[in-house]
Amino acid sequence: NEVTSIEEISPGNYVFGHVGGLTFYNDRDFNVLEFRDSTSNSHGKRVMDICIDKNHNIWFAAGLLGIGFIDINKELKWYKEKDGLKGFITSVISTRSGKIYACSEKGLFVLNGNKFRSVNTEGSWGNQIRKIFESNDGSLYFTTSTRGIYRIVDGIPQHIKYEGDKIYNNTYSFIERSNGDILIGSAMGILKVEDTILV
């Protein structure tokens, strides 16, 4: 079946996200965790992103279901609208400093205690975040549907975009090379970050 996200838990052990659940692989066997939820929209139950925090807990973005959290004892907890989230959750990240960020078409959120709170993104760019990444220096990068990418350094957002055809600013993915170069996957191929522009 469709696999929408993958994360390595430990060497040889993986978790795969898909519609309505997670599948765990331990180098020998597959074990499926199905979500018990009344949401009938299969797209709304799609696991879009997975991350592992520094305590080896699993976090995942599951669309309309919200954010799921699985601790090392395999106990599942959900964070939903009552916990501060809004919209269709597409990405979640655990930073090196231990912060948990999530995003949807309704904006950017950060976990504060047992609740998520909205992060002020100063304008509407927060409503277009597609996925969240962290660079080796701890800066957060956000790919967006129409605005290129954003980078937050020391709490200050910087807009990084392609200056030509706007279709290039439809961005999806991020990778940092060993030499420090940052490459961005876009609707028109691979772009490179150079200061505050994409080339």
C-alpha cells in the first residue's frame, strides 16, 4: 500500500506512515498500528511526517487526526484541536534543542508544556508551510507552496525565494550537503540556497 513517510528508529528498525496507521519493521517482522478514529476521509488520516525525539519517542503528523506521540513503552497519545492545533497537520519536527514544532495550512505551532501554541509568523507565509527541516547549525527551514522557503535564525524569519518564474517557489524538500550547501527540491527541480535567494 501507499507509504507517505519513513523514519529510522534505530539501525535496522523503521516506522512507515500510511493512511490510517503506522507499520513498524524490526529487521524481521512487520507490525501494524491502526488508528481507531471515526474520520471517514482516508486522506485526512494520512501520516504525512514522522520524527524521533532525543528520548527516542516517536512523533507523527496525521492530517486531520492531529499529532500522534508514541513513547518508548509504545503508548499512543494524540494532540488535537483541543490541545492547540488547527487544520490539516502536514509536518512535525523535534529539534536538537528538544522543541517540537508542527505545521498545517492554519500556521506554525510549538509544543509548550502539554499544549501547542501558535507561532507568530508575521504575515500569511505561515499558512503555506509544507514541511519543517533543521539544518546542522540549528536553523529551522520551511518549504512552502508558493513562497520559496523561510529560514528562522535566532528567532528572526528570513525569506528565501527564486527571483524568476514563481513556479520555482513551490518547494517540497530540503537537504544539507557535507560541504554546507543547502539544496531545495521544487516543482521545477533542484535549487540551491545562496544567501537570501534560490538559484
